[in-house]
Amino acid sequence: MAEENPPLKHFLTCNVCTEIFKDPASLGCHHSFCSSCLQDFWAQAENKNCPVCKRKSSKDLVVNFSIKELADSYAGRQRSDPSDEAQGVCTEHLKDIKWFCKDEQRAVCHVCEFPHHQGHTLVPLGEPVQELKQQLTHDLTALQARRSRHQELEETYEAMVPHLKEQRVKTERRIRAEFEQLHRFLREEEKARVAVLREEEEQKRKRILLERKTLQEQIRSLSEGLSAVEADLQKDGLSFLSASTRSRTSARALLSGSDPQLLPGALLDEAKHLGNLAHRVWEEMGQRTTFSPVTLDPNTAARWLSLSDDLTSLRHSKVIQKVPNNPERFSQYAEVLGSEGFSSGEHCWEVEVGDHPHWRIGVAKESVDRRGERTASPANGIWSLFYTSGKYTQGTGQTLTLKRTPERIRVQLDYDGGEVSFYDEAMTLICIYQDTFTDNIFPWFGVGPAGAAQTKAVRVCGDSSRTKPCK
């Protein structure tokens, strides 16, 4: 029977000897122990504190007969020993125990009533047993409920283990893809810069070779002229006179040109290729990448929201995402928070909503209720702008009238100034909240089904060139 009702066994077990109670005594703190176990414990501890809660006891030990009756009965069923059937008999008078004294909290036989229990409140033994069973039944129900909560939590942790692996694999794949793009850009940039370097070398090499060829031709002409003058200088008399005029004319012609000069810029411009190379590549890389002031936190996303790989857009999913029901996650509404909260300063971001028919954007407290039903209002820690069924609405429930239908909404948060404002593409104010912020404030987003709209996902982006930046 003990195996069939472990909570009852736990209730009837002494915390000192860990056995079923024998002559149990209850202290003022409502903890019970075997009388002998408690006496031995107090003797060793040299005080009269409860072994469980350490509360000091000032009462004399009195056997709790209601618990003793239940403990003896439980132990008797467990042993199934015929000799134990006398547990319902008074050991002093050998009479059946049929009464319970409420004043002394003990079970008695009809002989015990006289004279010790005259004037005491006596009730049939079944009444305290029934009351105790009701108390135990209530405790049993509470224990079962607590066990269920523990089991639910254990199941959540069990689901987290494979989800952690999925997160790691997905994130690692995305990291590798991002770095592969960077590596590809660097390889292409390296190849392009080496090609420019080699092209410059080839052009300057051809130029040098051309100048060298011209010099070689001039050297040949000069060598021929020198040989002719040297030959004429070997002549004498009339022969020299007749040849000198020709030689001088030829020599003067060769000397008429300017002296050759080395061309400037004939060598490679190493500084142009190497100067601040890493910085210039970094700047060019920055021009080719995009920056989002807000990154969505997938650990807060409701199960029917699907986030993009770069965590900048969200859409309503027809398929429920298989994710753990962790405490950060929204479970009642299709909402998600940004990954970074703000506790000071001015911040802004823009959201491309296109023609999506159901969206809500704004900011929310870190402590916002993510489980129960609530409105997205400042009273509940959310400052928002809604669009649904063709109407724009504030979180306070006020309907807004807009002159144009914006495809891009700008959200501005002035934490220290206590202000949240919403603008369209032309920086026309849509609505504004004024409040006092004390909690961390996070970007907040929600989206419904896109239906037949062209815009399927709402995307977070940085400042557009059409709007002024945050201060």
C-alpha cells in the first residue's frame, strides 16, 4: 500500500530516523517526529529546536494519537502481519479504541474516558480520521499540481536541448555564410588590386622599353657619327680640308638635339597601392554592407512568427515554430522584441510596412507581460502604433486620421525626455506619447497574416536619406 500512496508515506515518515512514526509527537511548528527520536536528537544537540525548521520548542512532548493511529494503521497494512491487528486496541485497558479526545489530541477507549477525560471533548474516532484524510487529500492535490508544474518545466528543459543544437547549427551556418561573403569580397578586392598593380607595371614597362629603344637608335647614330669624325681626323692636308666640312656638319646635326632625360614616374607608385590599404578596403566594405539599428530577438518571438536569417524582418507564419516555451517568449500574441534595450539617450529606427494589412510597432518595457491577455497600451508598458482593417490606432484606443498611407514608419525614442513619436516618410508626425521611463525599453513589433498583400514581411531598417537623423 505504501507504494500506492507515496505522499501519505512521506507525511507519516519521521525526518530523524526516516521510518514510519512510532509514538509521534507534534511540535508547535507542526512538524512531527518519533518521540524517542526527538528526545535523542535534543540530547545530542543540547537544545530543543525543531530538527527541520530549527524553531525552538517550549512544550512538553505529547503523543499525537491521531497521527499515531494513522501511522500504526499504515504500518500494519504494509506488514500484513496478523499479530499487528491489535493496533486498534488500547494497550492499557485492552479495549477497542473508538473515541478521540480533542483536548489531548489522542485516541482513547471507553475506559480511558473515566476519570482522565471527564469534561473533555470526545468524538467518534472516525471524525478526526476523516478530517485528517481531507487535509491529506488537499495536500495530495497540491502535491500533484506541483509535480505537474515540475514535469512541465522538465519537459521544457528537455525541448531546449535539441533546440539549442538547432540554434547553434543555424547560427553557425549564418556566420559562415556572412564570413564567406566577406572572404569573397576580400578575395575579389585583392584580385582587382593586384590586377591594377600588374597593369601599371605593364604600362610602365612598355614605356621604359620604348624609351630605351629610342635611346638605342640615338646611340647607334651617335656611334656612326663618332666613327666618321674619328676617321676624318686621321686625314691630312687637302684630304682633311675637304672632309672636315662634311664631318662638322654631321657632328653639329647630331649635337643639335637636347640631352636625354630619365622619364619621371617610371617606377611603381607603391604608396598608392599600399598606403592605408586595410582602411581603404574596410571603408569600401562598409559601403557594400547594410546596418540595421535594431536586431530582432528570436528568443522572444511568438511561435507563429517567422524571422529572417539576418533577424531584421518578421512575418506571420502558417506553421507553428517548434521552439521551447521559455519565459522570454511571447505566448499570447504574435509579438517580438528587439535584442537590445535602452535605458538612456535618443534612438530611432524605421520600419518598412509596405501594404501589409496588419502590423503594430513601438516600444515596450522589459517587464511587459508576455503570457497573459492585455492591451498594447502605456498602462501595460507598451507605446505603440497599430494598423489593422485599414485603420491607424494608438495604444490608447484613439483612431488616427492620416493624409497619406505610409509605407515606411519612423520610430523615435527619447528616453531621458520621456517621449515616443511616430513619423511617416516625409517626417510628418503621426502620433506622440509622453511618459516617464524607469525600466529598460525595447523595440517592439507585431504582425498578422499578410493575406493577398504584396508585402509579406515587415522589415526593420536604418535611417533613409529622406529623413533627418536622430540627434
